[in-house]
Amino acid sequence: MTTTHFDLAIIGTGSGNSLVTPDFDGKRVAVIEEGTFGGTCLNVGCIPTKMFVYASDVADHVREAARYGVDATLDGVRWRDIRDRIFGRIDPISEGGKDYRVNGPNTTAFLGHATFVGPRELVVEVDGRHETVTADQIVVAAGARPVIPQLIQESGVPFHTSDTVMRIDELPRSMVILGGGFISAEMAHVFSALGVDVRIVTRGPAMLRVEDAEISERFTQVAQRQWEVHLSATIEDVKGDESGVTLTLPDGTTVEGETLLVATGRRPNTDRLGLEAAGIATHTDGRIVVDEFGRTAVDGVWALGDISSLHQLKHVANHEARVVAHNLVHPDDLRAFDHRFVPAAVFSHPQVASVGLTEQQAREAGHDVTTKTQAYGDVAYGWAMEDTTGICKLVADRATGELLGAHLLGPMASSLIQPAIQAMSFGLRVHEMARGQYWIHPALAEVLENALLGLEVPGQE
Ligand SMILES: Cc1cc2nc3c(=O)[nH]c(=O)nc-3n(C[C@H](O)[C@H](O)[C@H](O)COP(=O)(O)OP(=O)(O)OC[C@H]3O[C@@H](n4cnc5c(N)ncnc54)[C@H](O)[C@@H]3O)c2cc1C
Ligand SMILES: NC(=O)c1ccc[n+]([C@@H]2O[C@H](COP(=O)([O-])OP(=O)(O)OC[C@H]3O[C@@H](n4cnc5c(N)ncnc54)[C@H](O)[C@@H]3O)[C@@H](O)[C@H]2O)c1
């Protein structure tokens, strides 16, 4: 077993890959990756899902065209062409990234599984060989993986996760999706718009339960109109083979599908890293414990992204990587993570986007809460779209005029929310945001402007 010492060793090439900044020019950096180079977002997460979502949006536009007096029919969906176009762009980027780390300057790539054997000592298994890597500093950016409920695992039924379902060869006629969170909502849209009969089974009483209750409730109602949705559903039994899967619920209801997609959350990969050998502590949910600078309890060992963060989101992993990249080379001038206003968007049908506190959280935090829910259908562009379900809900502090939360459901919610994120991040009060700038008329952003104007806060009596 060879031992090589590095200035920096990075486990995971998702956001971890961006830690090799010019500060490390001329230094020795080990980049360790056991899976597909580039991590979750590029290969099996944000990027491919949104490319599929776009194709599905196009299919839905064709289906809905007649509402606007434009007659069109969807002649067909070429699944393999869509799939191959998407991965035809993504796979070469991943390969190129790997090649750069294998053959490029400064870095030594270890394409295998890393395990801690001491505080700053790793063993990496590459093709059956074991190599020891020691480093002055180690960053754990090893991400998360899908959780598979025990019943499903023990049943032996075939199933997909988001890691595999986007690469299937043929669209199934029907798909059962287990779970009612982000992945379920996005995949239900992707596959149903492309012609698959979608059935959702989730144990919660609503879908997207992390959202504000009004948004979660409305999303669930819209979901129930487009997909078969089983709420508050535990699974009593699961049977099946390659031709199909049947889930039995406690009341005897059976839910069948040609394919089963499991989307019941993702857990940090900490259980496979030998963290005990290094003395690195974890939370009860498996995340590595880090301070606001990204430091673990072990000197010189840092963590970022899904392995340690409360937010399993790429923009958060990227932010944390930028902070840790700075801190690695500025020990006397450490920067802290900024998790004050973390936004998220669900690219489903409809889209959902949120930032800040839900109404309930704001009340629990003791704010004198004022809220305004503005319908998309009550602003000019919403009329043009004949929108009947979209809403923008704002939560503010009545006394101070502080915007506490913004929650949108409807077309382009993921982009419309950005001015609210900006206002909250830079401390703009509601009336400054509403009347301190022009809002383009009659753009869809007027839904946000009108929601702001509807809040009872100082400055806009
Ligand atoms: C289907 C899906 C859609 C998503 N869509 C969005 C979205 O639209 N927007 C958004 O913000 N977020 C989205 N996310 C979440 C986002 O992808 C993650 O938050 C982000 O990619 C996490 O980055 P990371 O660098 O922490 O981990 P990862 O990108 O997962 O990187 C970790 C890497 O570490 C490697 N690794 C793990 N253990 C070891 C080991 N012991 N040795 C060597 N290598 C190891 C893994 O192979 C992996 O490549 C989505 C996730 C999924 C699953
Ligand atoms: N657009 C985005 O930003 C995006 C998209 C996809 C994923 N992600 C990230 O990935 C994470 C994981 O996504 P996810 O959808 O797997 O998790 P999730 O936490 O969003 O949702 C999990 C869902 O599964 C349900 N569930 C859990 N165990 C169950 C069981 N045994 N039977 C039935 N239902 C069960 C939960 O009630 C919940 O509805 C997300 O939380 C998010 O952070 C982000």
C-alpha cells in the first residue's frame, strides 16, 4: 500500500470539485471520487431533471394550447431522443471534468471509495488496490443518496430511484411514485406530461409539506387533479416483478404500476466514510457536525454540501464550497456560511418557489404577522395565461415592514421569486421594495408587486 501526502484532499467531485482554486496552483491536491465525476447535480440531479422538465413543459403547452384558441395536437413523445439529447450533453461534461482532474495540473485523481483511518488519513480503494492518502487539510463533500424504505428493500421488488429512472429505455405505461416531496413532484410532472399514468403514494397528509401550509394544500389539490394521489398512506405490502409492482395500503387499496420510483428522501453518505476513526461527529440524522465556517471537530477537516448541510440544495452546496475554499487558505480571516435566506424551487406543474419563513414559522417566532395572497389570475399577464391556480403569498412583520417570507405557486415561480430573495438579503423593507422601483407593466412580476402592496406595513397606508 502506497502512502502519498497532499496539501489538500477532497472527497467528492460535486461542489467539492470547485475547491481547486488558483490558491492551490503549485500545491498538491488529491481529488477522490467513487462515482460519476461531477456529482449529483450534474449527473442525476438538478441539470438532467430540469432538462426533462423543460421537454415536459413543452408537451403540456401543446396539450393546453386549445384554451387560447390555438388548436394543436401532441403527435408523440420520442423518449429515447429526449433522453439521449440530455445525456448527450451531460455525459461529455462529466467525462471532460474527470479527464481534467486525472491529467490536468496540480491534482491527483483517485477514482475510488475513500474511508478515514485516522484524523487526516484516508484509505482509498481503487480497482481492488488500497492507497493511503494523508493531507494537511481534508474536505468531505461526499453528498447524499436515496433512502429506500426497509419494506421495499426486503420485498425484492424492482424499483428505480432518481439515480436510474432518467436513463430507462422505454417509458412505462404507468408509474407508482413513493413519496410526496421534491423529487416526487418533479418526476410526476416529467413522466405524466410525457404520457405515463402517474400514481403517487406518500405517507404525509399533503404533498410538499416543507412549504407554507397554503402552498402545500393548493399544490396537493392541483396534484390530485392531474395524478392519482394517495395521502397519509403507509404500505402494508408490496409485490411485483419486472412486469409491474403492486402496493397494498392499510385499507386494502392496491396501487399498481409498471414501474416503481422510490423518492422518500436522501441521507448523507456519512455511514460509509469511517468517520469514527477520525473522530468526526455526526448529528442524529447522519449529517457531519460543522461550525459556521465549515470546520468539523477535527483540526484540518472540513465538510460542505449534502453531507453536512440542513439544505440539500445545489446553490447551498456551491455557496458553502466558496466559503470553505476561502477558509482553507485564510485561517486568520475565516468567513461564515450565510444560511439566512435560502430559497428553493420545485420544478413541477405547477412550479413552487419559496424563501424565508412560512406563516406558521413567523407566528411561532413571535412576529406580528401580516400576510397577503395575490392570485396570478388577478394581474394582467395572469389573465393572458388564463391562470386559475397560481398564487403569490407574502409574509411580513406588520410593525417593522420586514419581508419574512415569500411563497409562490404557478408559472415561472422559480424566477419570479428572485426580487424577494434580493430584498430579504439586502434588508429592503416592503414599501421600499414595492414603491422604490419600477415594476414592468404588464409583466407577470406584477403578481409580486401587488402582493407587496397588499401587505399592511408601515409606509404604504
Ligand atoms: C433528482 C434530484 C434533483 C435535484 N434538483 C435540484 C435542483 O433543481 N436545485 C437544487 O438546488 N438542488 C437540486 N438537487 C439537490 C442537489 O443535487 C444537491 O444538493 C447537490 O448536488 C449536493 O452537492 P454535494 O457536492 O454536496 O454532493 P454530490 O454532488 O452528491 O457529490 C458527492 C460526491 O461524492 C462522491 N462520494 C461519496 N462518498 C464517497 C467516498 N466515500 N469516496 C469517494 N467519493 C465519494 C459521490 O460519488 C458524489 O459524486 C437535486 C437532487 C436530486 C437527487
Ligand atoms: N428542485 C430542487 O431543488 C430539488 C429537486 C429534487 C430534490 N431536491 C433535494 O433532494 C432532497 C430529497 O428529495 P426527496 O423528494 O427524495 O425527499 P423529500 O424529503 O423532499 O420528500 C420525501 C417524501 O417522501 C415521503 N416519505 C418518506 N418515507 C416514506 C415512506 N416510507 N413511504 C411513503 N412516503 C414516504 C415524505 O413524507 C416526503 O413526502 C429534497 O429534500 C431536496 O433538498 C431538490
